[in-house]
Amino acid sequence: MKALAKDGMAAISSACMGQFLMTQTQIPIFVINLDESTDRFQKISARLVELGLSFERIPAIGGGKLTSVEKQALNPKRPWILLSDSELACFASHLKAIQLVADRHLQRAIILEDDAIFDADFPAWTKSDFPLPDDLDILKLEGFGAASTIKIPVLKHRNKVIRFSYRPTWGAAAYLITLAGARKALKELKIVRGQLDYDLFAYWKSGLAVYEASPFPAQQDGSGSTIHHHHVRPPALHKFLRYFIRRFDRIRRFGFTIRKFGLYALVVRLR
């Protein structure tokens, strides 16, 4: 691993060649990284090596690399969806990593974006024997926002808690996904319904069991996104449709949570 850190991206890409290097107890870690973002990859790889973790680089898909056919397949024209090429490419890059989890039949794996930074206890979450809820599909290891939403603890292990967040946090820089979760995600996310960090964790739409770690062992480094968001002023029809979609989403989210945890759990957490 020292050689990998020293030689940077080229050495790691050469060393992996589709063959993941993994310790006996560590689950696979995939790092999504654009070819031109060598500085970001060197930074995250150095930190992972420092933590004693093996990983594999997944070349990200650039916004200009998607063909018109690929964009149409992933994002058929709908008046309530406005996404830039970069946002679609980000979505496709994560699907690429998730596809590897399914293709390699990995029971669990961690997917990282190259701007993730880690606390000293991050390696604990990479252990193959770390206890997880039986129904877990995705475990968020990073996130921001939704601080005031309902949080329901579902599992505690030493000083770490896995909990359900009624309103999911934003961010997709670090998450754990199971084999069952990968298969469900690939089935449900063939067509985008919004930005990745909303679509992937919108459990009431996909049926995925999404939980989050507490405290989060990873954060975004604040260096700025490589994604160019859609800043064109949306037409009136887009705003009108999004208004009703958001309200319908709230109803679906409430119904999903009641079915999963019961009304009593929500009432208790609101007190």
C-alpha cells in the first residue's frame, strides 16, 4: 500500500486492473474519481492508506462523455426534471460503482466520492463483521442538513448508532451498500427522478431500507463540487409540477414510515 500511495493514481489503477485488494476483514471500498482530478485522488488515497484501508479507484464519467442516447435512456424528457449533463454523469458514475457490487456479488461495500474526508474511527465501519440491521440496504456514512427531522435509533454497537432519518440528509460522498441494496438500486434507478443524493436515498420511492451512521464518520472536505448544476431558470410548468410532486412525496414518506415503524414511534420521537 505504501507503493500505491507514493505512485498515486497510475500505480493504483495498474495494481487494481479489476482485481480488488482486500484484507481478511475489510469490505471493498470504491473511490469514484474523474481522470483529471488527480489532486483529489492523491489526497483521499493518502488518507485511506494512512487509515490502513485498501480501495479501488472507479473512473468517474465526465459530463461530456455521455452520448445523447445514454442521456435519453437515463433521463427521458419530463417537464418536472431539469438536470445538467454533469449531474447525469454523477448519477451514472454511482450506478457504475453500484453495478460492480452486484456483478462481483459483494455482500457489502463502501462507495466514496473523492472529496470525502474521514474521522479516525472510519475503519470500524469497514469491518465485514460490523453489525448491521437485517433489512439494511444502504447506510449513509456522510450527510448534512435535516438536523431537526425525526431520528429513530435502530441499532447500537459500542459508541456507534445506526438510525433511521425521516427526512434523509443530503450528500452522497460516503455510503455503505449491501448486495441486496445494490440489486434493488439498479432496478429502481434505471431512470433518474432527481439529483443523486435525493434519488438514491428517497426510501419511500425506491423501497430501499436506508439508515445513517451516528455520528457520521465521514464528511465532505468543502473543496467544491466538480458537478456543474443546472442554473437555467425553470419554466412555470416545472415549478407547478414540482410543487405537487413534493407534497405527494411527503404523503408517501409519512405512509412508508408509519408502515415500517408504526405511529407510536413517530409520536415518541416528536416529544
